Amino acid sequence: MDIVKVIAIGIITAVCSIVLKQIKPELAIFAVISGSIIILSLILQSVGGVLEEYKSIINRTGLNAGIFANILKIIGVGYLVEFASDICNDAGIGSVSNKILLAGKILILIMCLPIVQNLLEIILNFIS
């Protein structure tokens, strides 16, 4: 990921949004969404190599791949929820933003259950 590209797209998006707010305020949110999607796609392109490295670590250490995959999903949900919430805030819809954040927190809590169960099993195995 080239951070200079991300910064440039962010600045261009901000300028376009400011200009559009003065001309046609209802179109400004589309500039923000478009710029955000472009930045997100640049970020996702660089994630592939990192995931391969994590797979290598799992194979070398013998960690439970299912638990690790669940942790990555939780992280992904956190980022996506924040992304959607920020777009709603940019559009001036703070109440929807708060509902998205609440839903994301509840989903993360639900997704953590298998990890907590696995951790309890490990603790119980050590005790007995």
C-alpha cells in the first residue's frame, strides 16, 4: 500500500466534498463514499500478503486455525463498522452511526463466544 496514494485520494475527496457542499450539498456524500471505497480497495490490496504471513505463523506454531480465523473476522467487523459509522457521521446522520456502532459491538460480542469457550477449555485442562 502506498500511503502517498491514500493521502492524496483523501485530500482530493475532502476538497471535492467541500466544493460539492457549496454547489449541491446532497451530492457531497457521494464524493465521500467514492473516495472512501477507493481508499478501502487500496488497503485491501495490501492485506493479502499479511494474511499469508499469518497462515505461516499458524502452521509453524500449531495454533487453532479456526480461532485465528475468527479473530481476523472480528477485526474485520470492527473496521467495517467504523467505516460505515464514519460515512454516516459525514452525512450528518449521527443517530444511524450510533446504531451501526451498537450493532457492531453486539456482533463482536457474539463472535467472541467460541474464543472464550476455547479459553475456558484450556484453563480447565490445566486445572485438572
